Amino acid sequence: MGENTVFTTPVQGGSIPTAQPIQAVPLVPVPQVSSSPVLSSQGESLSRPPVLDESGGGFPFGKILKIVIGALLVIILVFIAIVVVLPKIQNSGEKEAVITYWGLWENENVMKGIIADFQRQNPKIKVIYEKQNIKEYRERVTTRIANGTGPDMFMIHNSWVPMFAGLLTPVPSSVMKNEEFQNAYYPVVQRDLMRNGAIYGIPAGIDTLSMYVNKDIFESAGIEVPTMWDDFANVARKLTVKDEQGRIKTAGAALGTFDNINHAPDIISLLFLQNGADLRNLSVTNQNASDALSFYTSFARDAGSVWDETLDPSLLMFTQGNLAMYFGYSWDFFVIKASNPNLPFDIHPVPHLQGKEMTIASYWVNSVPIKSKHQKEAMLFMKYLAKMETQQKLFADASKTRFFGFPYARLDMASLLKDNQYVYPFIAQAKNASSSFFASDTYDNGLNAQSNVYLGNAVRGMLNGDSAQTAVDTLTQGVLQILQRYGQQ
């Protein structure tokens, strides 16, 4: 490797109604009482009050009382109309905002409880959740947003932000301030979603490339799980079992090829980044990239190979119990459990170089398109989904249908999953994770898929005899064209 690199190739490798005015109550004239004294039988004058005449003569206190009470009732009714009825009439004239949310992974049954809670708190907003097919999703949502018929909120992969430049609405400070975002989310999320001080989405979860280990194979060999790449290479060779013809029966690790290794782009990105290669400018760090690519392909070359192109896909090999170490994400857990419920395995951090404890992050983000007719309402829903209480409920509801929900994207929620042996290994690496446009399983037919084509060609070329330098030169030229196409250079 280059002067500052560590990898070496292993040996053997409405209108509002107007309120009616209150009618003035007419004043009733008070009858005049004669000032002449009334004489008693003894001729003395006596002062006495006027006699009330029930037939209408005298001072009519009863009529006045009725008028006053009636006026008070009118006042009370008008008050009720203004305070209680009028707002309802005003609200009834407001139209209900209907927002459409395009998701990818959660079923409607998982989302309906969250949506119902949000709608109870926001009765003038209705949320329609539509689970999309990932195939051709990126092109479909891009086209719909461009012509104004797209969703009001939708999911993108963390590596897709460059492809959606100009189509996303920045998150307003009323939803999340920059300081809050920086305190709540991992550095990789901040690097991916913040551009020129603006936030362009809030993650639905976080995931990191991790190492699945077959416990039976390790225990039978009496070998500890490696943490450094040198040890990893030695352990992979010790655990590989071949038949008399040299065909691999049990593979120590799945590295070296491209087409039959799940997440090959992510694994190679991991080696590039740990070895100091600049993914956006490989030509500047050509030697670093060459050394990393040589290390990767060594696992499928020469007599010490632990993997080859004839084997089943790596995930299938692991579920069958024929692979000791597999690199994957949290969603691979469900495939493994569904295929082989009794397979004993643990999840560990990926190996690293000295002082380079980093991995690759791959996760999905909620964003609001710039052409949404209900941006305010969509942002309110996004804010609701990002709340800690909502995240906990989503995780719990999802865990009723599968082993666990999305690992929490919030840094301040990591400790809540510390006792979950299945989820925490992915969370524990998030603080040291980086992103890559060499990403698997995004089905974007764009930046990622096109970059992966060149990466795959580089690996195949080396397996067919090309030098690492030649492979990286060709890879660099291809990636540069793609990055320029998406405004990244």
C-alpha cells in the first residue's frame, strides 16, 4: 500500500354570519306619585308607598323584571353564539388538508396507529399512507414531483440527496432548528442531509454495515471473532473448508468477487474509506484505492482463496450455515431468521485498521418535495414522526409483526436499545459511520447503480488479470462522469 496505508495483500489470498345587534330595551316611565299627603281618619298626614295596581295602574315592577331577565337571556345567547358557535361555523368552512405519504418498508398496519394519533391531534389534516414498490421508485417519484402530481412526503435513500437537488423543501426551523438537528442525529446524518445550512430531510432510522458470525463454526474451531483486518484474513482462511477437488464447501468469509456477494459495493467502500481513499476523487488517492481493491480481491485469488464466483450468493450461503462471516445490514436479519430460524449467529462490528474504526451507513429519509400543495401540513407530520415518543411507538408496533423496527436514528435514543442484542450492534457503530454512493439495494438506476457498474467492472478486471492500478484508473474515469452528471464535481 501507499506510504500512509495499512492494507497489504495477504499471503495466499364560508362565510361568517354577521352577529345581530342587541336591541335596546325601552325605558318604562316611572309613574309620578302625588306630593299631596294622604290624610288619616284623625286628620294626620301619612307618607306611604304607591299601591301597585295589578290591573296596570301604579308602578309596574313585574314588567320591568321580565324585560330585564329577557335582555339578560339575549345577551347570554349572543355570547354563546360568539364564543362557541361562531368558531365552529368558521372551522366548518375550512377545507381538510389531505397529504399523501409514500413509504417503502412499513406496512399500513404498522403506520395506521401513528397516523390515527396524529390526526386526533390535527383534525384538519388527513394522512394517506401508500407503500411503494422499490423497483423504479426513484424514477417514479422524481417524475411525479416534477409534474406536480407527487406525494406530499416521501422517502429517499441517504445517498440520493444529490439526485434530488432542487426538488426538496428545506426543513423550517419551526419543525427542527439546526442546533437541535445537530444534537439529535449522528455526524453521518448531518453530513448527508445538511447543505449550506439547510436540512433536507429527517431520517426514519439508521443502519450500519456489520459482521454476522456463525457461532457454531467459530466455537468448533475454537477461534475468537477478529476485530482487525489482518486477523480477519487469517481467520477466514482457517475456517474455509474445501473438498478434494479444491471446491469450497464452507467459506470463511465472503469477499473477493462482486456479483455473488451481497453488499459488495458497501464492503469495498468500507475498505476504501478505512484506507484513506477519497471516493469523490479517487485519482488523488489512487494508491490507497489500489491497495484496498487488491486486498479485497485477494480473498478470491490464488491458492489461499476463501471465496469464488461459483458459490451461491453470500446471504444464502450464510443462512445455509456454509459461511462463517457475512457482511450485512439489519434487514438481512429478517431474511436469515425466516430462512433458518435455528441458525446460531451473533452480530459484531466490522473489522478495522488501526485507528480507523469506521463503517458504512445506509438508511432512509423522510423529505417534503418543493411542489407539494400541503408543505406546512406535511412538515407537521414529519415533525410528529421525528418525536421520541412517536419513534418508540413505531418501533413497538413494528416489533409486533417482526423481530424489531427501524433502529433509532436519534443519537439521544441509542441507550434505549442497549439491551437489544439484535439491534444495538448496528446502533453502536453509527457514531463512526460514513456514507457512500457505492451502495447496494437502493434500486435507484441512477447515481448508485451507475457507479456500481464501474466498481463491478474493476473487480472483474482484476480477477481476470488487470492490475489494481489499471482497474482504479478506469473506475476513476467512470465515476467522475457520473458525479458530473449529478452535479457533484
